[in-house]
Amino acid sequence: MWMSPWGYTENSRPDDFDDQNNLLADAVAAVVAAYGTNYTHGPIANTMYVASGNSVDWTYGALGITYSYAVELRDKGWYGFSLPPRFIEPTAIETFEGLKVVLNHIL
């Protein structure tokens, strides 16, 4: 999952939602192109669950950082936070492809 603000509510969108969401869509497309791994994207509360007090909401709302995102890597609950070694390199490569899209947009 590639997620943006807001996490604290499902009923509101940040002022920069369209820009944030379009960039996430482009980043996820780059991730998928690397190995075909499917990722979802969108606001934290709508993509995962309502999560108050998260750093993405804080960096966007309090610090004004437009491109405040959270990324959950490819595991779907089978391995938790301990991926088998065979998944580490592909996960790093596909994540880097998405990050390059975000960074090129910002720079």
C-alpha cells in the first residue's frame, strides 16, 4: 500500500488530495511495472483503516509537507516484517522505482 493523508478520518480529503493521489498512482504504476506486484494507493483511512496520530497526517497537517506518504511493502501478512531473503531484492527494486517517480516530481 502507498498511502497519503488523512488517516484520522474517512470523511475528509486534504487540500492537496488530487496532486497527492495522482502522484501515488504514478508511483504505484512504476512499482507494478518492475515485477507485477499489485499495490493499492490512497488515503490511509480509506486504504487501510482509520489511524489517528500517524506521522503522515502530522507531517502534512502540522509541517505542511505536501508529499507525506506511508508505504507498506509487498507482504500480505504471510511473513510479517521478516520477508524471506528471496523477496528482499525485488521488494527494494520495485520500491525504488516508485520512490524515483515521487522524487522526480518533487525535484
